[in-house]
Amino acid sequence: MKLTIIFVFIAITCPAQVNDSLLYQLNQIENDTERVNQLYKTGFDLRNTEPESSYEIAMACEKAALKSKSPKHLAKSYNLTGILYYKKGNFSKALHFQKQSLALNQSVNNETGIAINHTNLGNIYSDINYLQLAEQCYLQALKSYNKTNDILHIARSLINIGVLKYNQKQFHAAVKQFEQALNYANQIGDYDLIASCYNNIGTILREQGKSDSALIYLEEGLKIRQLTDNELEKADSYNNIANVYIIQKNFNQASNYILLADEICKKYNYSEALLELFHTRSLFFEAQEDFKQANSWLKKYVVLKDSLHKIENENEDPDFLNDPVTIQKAEYETSQTGNISFLFILLIMIVGLPLLLIRYKR
């Protein structure tokens, strides 16, 4: 896992049968704009648990929005559709709908809608590794949230920018963003955001070789997650803390936190954290010069990573695979890795991978 990027996207987009009575009830709302609002809310709420139903509701939402002739509400329906395409991995269509939604929101000066669109566009560009475009979008979102004095989303936007700075190895700039976000998060008492900021800062301090300071921040973030019963992200904290103890050669403590992370990963089938945990275990044994065990866990890491990557590829849309942006990115990645030997890749993976940084994507 990486840093925590914030705000939002939604699940897959295969038309399926939604609960007929629910959709019927929503479609009986007489006021067109209110019907859009309720369809959007219901579709958004179902985005992760019932993506097929969410897609069907999104289509009904667009139909109602077109009938209402309200640019603001049509923008809302396009945003929902764009989010669904993003979750499916069809980034070209996700971009198309988000840009349509943005144009409509701009035409009526809907700052909240503009901010949401820019955040979602930033998430898309971040996922396809167009970091400069992603940062431009997050900065535009931040500008809009400042206009509306939306403290929660100001903090989230700052965290997203911090993640991008980290990914570009601009550690000082990243910490500055997280510290600003932490101030805003404290203002509104958002414990999840506070914990994320502590985790992110601690992770960067570890990257800079400041393990004692890193441990202070990571443990503070963990305390908050324990208080709020944030089980999944506790696994990330445990993993990050284990990595610091490995650096400090405190293998007993490292082992304890590895086991705690493993318990959560298995309980909740948390594949992304489990992937990073395999890497942490390879570091754990490599630091003790048990290279046989280190290599064994590294192989498990590679197998799981390939498996997760295969699942992601199966969800990608053929239209996106033919998109010039995607082809250019794939060619670049191939040229960068094609001449590197497998042994060198293993060495880099053992000693060079970063800790878990948290990026908001809910």
C-alpha cells in the first residue's frame, strides 16, 4: 500500500438487476432534481457493496437529470458514472465523464462540484502515474474547498498533494503538506485523518533514516486507530512499525508487530496489506542474514503481486488498453524494465521498497 489518497471512487460497471422495489420507489419521486439527488445518494452508497446495482441506479440518475434540464444535477449524474468506470479500471471513460461533469459544474459556478471533479480527476491521473496532472487537479480542488471553507476536504486535498510529493521523493515538501493537513484535522477532530497524517509523517521520517522520530509518529497514529477501532488501517500501522524495528535490529518487537498485522490481514482478507507484509518479512529475515527465508518470503510477495495485478488487468476495459496514453505508459514501463536481470530486481525489492504510506481512496 502507499500513502492514503482521499476522496472517493466507486465500484464496477456491469449492468445488473437492482432491487426493483427500491428503484421503483426512487423513480416515483415527482420532483426531477430531488429524484436525481436521491438516486445519486443511493447509487453512491451502493458503490462498493453492490456495484451492479449502483450502475443501474446511475443510469436512472442520468435519465432523471436530463429530464430536469439542470446542469448541476446532470453533472452529479456524470460524476457518479465516472466514479463507477474508474473502479472498473476503465480510465478513459472515467476521465470522459469526470470532464463532462466538470464542464457543467463550471458553467453554473458550483464550487463544491468543481472540487469533487478535480479530486476525482486527480485520483485517475495519480493511478496512471501522471503525477503533474494529478497535482494540478488536487491544487484546483484545494482552491475550490478554500472558497467554500470546507475544512475536512481541505485536509484531504493536502494529504493527496503530500502523497504525490512523496512519490516524487520530495520528502520535505510532503511532510509540510501532512503537517498542514494535521492542523486542519485537529481543528475538526477527525481522528481518521489525524492518524493518517501521523502515519504518513512517520513513514517519511523512516525513509530519511530518522527511525526514533518515525516510531513516535507511527505509534501515535496507531493509538488513535486503536481508540477508533480502525481494524484495517491498524494492519498498516503494525506493518510500518515492524519495519522501523527491523532497522533498529529489535527483532523481537518487529516479530510481534508482524504477527499482529498478519492476524488482521487474514481476518479481513486484506490483500494489499498482506502483500506489503510479505515484503516486510523478507526484510526481517534479510536483516538477520537468513537469506533462504528472506528469498522465500520475497517469492511469495512476487506471486501475490502478480496475482493482484492479473485481477486488475482482467477488469480493464479494452478501449482503455488502446488509449494512446495507456500505450505510451506501457511502452515506457517496458523500456525501463526490459533489460534488468531477475536477480537485480530481487535485490532492489529486498532493500529498496518504501514503507506503507497512506493515500486516501475510499
